[in-house]
Amino acid sequence: MKIIETNNLIKRFDGVHAVDRLSIGIEKGQITGIVGPNGSGKTTLIDLLSGVLEIDGGEIIIDGTKKISRLLPHQVSLYGITRTFQNVRLFEQMTVLDNILVAETERNVFGSFFEGHAQCHYKTAEEVLRKVGLLENKNRLAVSLSYGQRKLLEIARVLAMKSRIYLFDEPFAGLFPEMRKIISSIIQELKRENKTVILVEHDMGLIRELCEHILVMDEGKLLAQGDPGSVLGKREVIEAYLGR
């Protein structure tokens, strides 16, 4: 079953098609990798699927029935979608714990303060912080964390939202091996829970290890798709990465 699809999806920047009439389908409960050379449209696609960017043409289809031509950021959680960013976005002057509590309650920082936090919120927050190895840092300000710890906190925050579809935009970039192992384990656990994971990643070793299906993008279009073992060896894929 396709949990999320795009139909002739378009995004332009000053006349350049960053995403060019892209039609793809993502299977429910699968880890799908999105790969391609720099500038191929991978992050732009994630931005469209998460409502960060406005769609210029085409549509996003969720659960085979909900056809969306305009997806706003505050609507994303209603469809069970959450994401991480290449450049980590945290509430830096809040504690590590409070960054999780905000994600668990009202979907904005001011609403979360007025909603208040039940004991179950604290329990979930501490569970996800334990998963990523940050529980001992729960009372530190987010701004004081190292780069790797900040990325782990963002991962913990999306886990706390208990979504159906997880969009990970280069979550392994710049991390030490031990931190990479933590994130790899989390992604595999989401798979076991029948969650849908879309992973943008440049490390082909990780793509082969984690993904059952990959989509290769080039110049905003779908170049190839299938299992990593067969797709990554295709001549047109190798040429896209190495240059024609």
C-alpha cells in the first residue's frame, strides 16, 4: 500500500525546476532512501512533503485518497508526518527536556506552555531521551549541546511525536560512529513498528544497510528506483553521480 505519493509534483526557483513533474510512491512500513547528486532536488522534495515549501504544481496524495495541492506546516502533524532538518532546528534557550515536551503537546512553543504537561508527557520525553543517550543531559540548555548531541535531540523530538511517516534529511551527516549506530538502530526500530521512513542520505553503505527501496533523483526528476543492490549499479545512476 502506498502511504504517500506525488503526482506531477513541481517546485520552481526563479524559473529553475528543483522538482520537475515528479511522480513517486512510498510504501507503508518501508524504509525508502532518496539519493542523488547535490542539487538533484532531494531536500526540496522533503520540504514539499513536510509543508516547508509551497507546491507550484501537481499534488501530494496521502493514504491513496487525500489529494493535497497546498500543504501548510501546521497541517503536517494531522497527516502523521514529521521530519528532521539538515541544519538542526531546536529551541536553543530551552532545556533538552522542554524541547521534547513542546513536540509532545501543542504544536507551537506558546501553546505548549498553556497546555501544560501530564505525567505521561514526562515519561515519553524521558524514554526518547534515553533511546538517544541524552537523558543525563535533560536539564541542560539545548544551546550548550555538541553538534552531534543536537542532532540526537532532534531525532528524539520527532520520536516523541509518535507519527506514521518520518522524513530524515541527512541525519547521519557529521556524526561520530557511535552516534551513527544509535540513529541506525532507531530507524530499524521504526521499521519494526511498521512506521514509514523516508531517508535522504549520501552514504551508500548506510543506504544499502537500511533501505529496502530507493529513489534516485537527478535534476528534479526520478532517474531510477528499486532495491539498492540493483539500482546503484546502473550506468545512468553512476553517470549522474560522477558527471556525464
